[in-house]
Amino acid sequence: MTKTMTRRAVLAALPAVLAAPALRAQPVQRDVRFVVGFAAGGSVDAMARIVAQALGPQLGRNVVVENRTGAGGFIGLQAVANSPPDGHVLAIASGFNLSVSPVLPGMTMPIDPDTDLTPIGGMGRGAMVLCARPDAPFRDMAGFVAYAKAHRTTCGHGGAGSSPHLMAARMAQLGGFELDFIAYRGGAPALLDLMASRIDVYFALLPEALQHIRSGAMRGLAVATAQPHPTLPDVPVMAATLPGMVGGSWWGVAGPKGLSPAWVSYWSEQVRIVTAKPEVRQRLTESLIDESDTSTAAFRAEIASERRIWAEVIRAANIRVEG
């Protein structure tokens, strides 16, 4: 009786066992495309190429980085959204794409990131630092807050809703002061005016500001990271003066809508494995790309949390994109 029951149980289970591979994402069958919606040579492109180069041997396939620029990264995302959900075409998406744009008045998007994309996991983060003109009368964060409360203070940014704009607006809200925002066509001209002392402060991504801070062309007041950043160990964290003032740019992997949970899990794990390798971690660190949680749950939670934060900042500061 026991042997018969056992044999019957095994036979009954066979269909499920045989069907199991169809329910799991299979290893990649051809070259993989990483679509980057930002220009070659920038931080996002460097991150994507470092990870793609290391993924190739891990997967036994080429991982090709394809730059499709325009519309704040959305041209690249649109290309991925229109691709078949077969696990071979993925996008590098930014916090601006996934969290800010859906709550930014006046923002025109060619796709809906909530319905046209499938979040997979984080890939990297970019620290930000508040920079001051070289001859500023304040030398630290506390001095800046006191100055901004007593004087007209100008702050540059590279576009409505950009990371420098939103971070500065949040800082002003937490600090209880106002800023006179000066819009530029990108970060480079804003930094030039800062170094020429034509504006008072600018919230910069670390890669664009580091060399200028080290040379003394501008002053680094505080980093918006939870802990002091290893590249600027003498620059304090902003949260020591303004509790809760932590943030920056971040990027993750997304696929087309309809990407199966099995593929999502597969790619999240592949990115986790490759970014944990010491040689990859070193190259990312040298490119000023900080570590990120690659899990899908953490990535989805960050998208939602950041959207709540920036929706409130945008509403309070009355920020909108003008057509």
C-alpha cells in the first residue's frame, strides 16, 4: 500500500515538475540591451557600462549599452516600454523618471512609468553636496542658514524639478528660509556662475563639483548623505544642521510592462551579484557611484517614498515645468 501510494504521488507530481521551467525565467538566450536615456560619458552611462561589462561573463552573453537621450531620460524609457517583455531589453531609470515626473505639474511624459514599466531593482546612487561661492561670508551649514534668513540668497539650478532644484527647495523648507532661484540650462553654467560669485549656492552632484571643491574654486558646505562621504571626509553631513535633510540622485533597472515576476527576480539577483564583486564595487566607487539596494521590494518602496516627499516639496514651493 505504501509503495503504491508513493508511486501514485510521484506520478501525480510529474506534470507540475515538468511544467515548472515554463514558470521560471530561463537564462538569457541572446545579447541583452541596457537602454540608457542619458548621454555617453556621464555618471549614469559610466555606471551602466561598468555593470554591463561585468554582467557579460556572468551571463555568458554580451550586455550592450545603448544611449537614447532626450526628454530627461524618457526617450530611452519609451524604447524599453515598447519592447517585448522577454527579459532581454532593460532600462536604467532615474528617480526623476520614476518618482518626480509623475507629480511634477507641467511635466509631459511619453509614457506612464507606473503602467508602462516594471521596476526591477536599484543599481546605484549619486551623492549631492551644497556648494557656496568661494568668497561667501558663511563657512559652514549653520552659518549659511543664518545668512539665508537675514539676506537675499541666490541659488542656481539646472531646470525646474531637477535634483538640484528640489534638494534646495526642500532644504529651504526644512531650514525656514527663502531662496531666490536662478534657472540655468543645465548644471555646468550654474557652476560657472557660482565660481564667479554671481550666485550664492548650488546643490551639485558630487562628480560635477568634486574637483572644484578640492581646488578651492568653490566651497563645499555639507553633503546630503546619511554619513560623511569618503571623498569629502572634512565636509559635514547636512542632517547635522537640518535633521532629515538626506537625499540625492539614484538609478535602478526597469523592464517593459508585463515582465514576469520570474524575470524580475532573475535580474534583481544578477545585478546584486555583479555589483557586490570587489572589482566592480571599486570601479563604481571610483566613478562616484554609491551602493544601492538591488532588491525589488526596496526599489518599489523607494519609488513610493520619494514620490511622497517630492510631491509635498513641489506643492509647497509651487514648482512646475513651463512649456
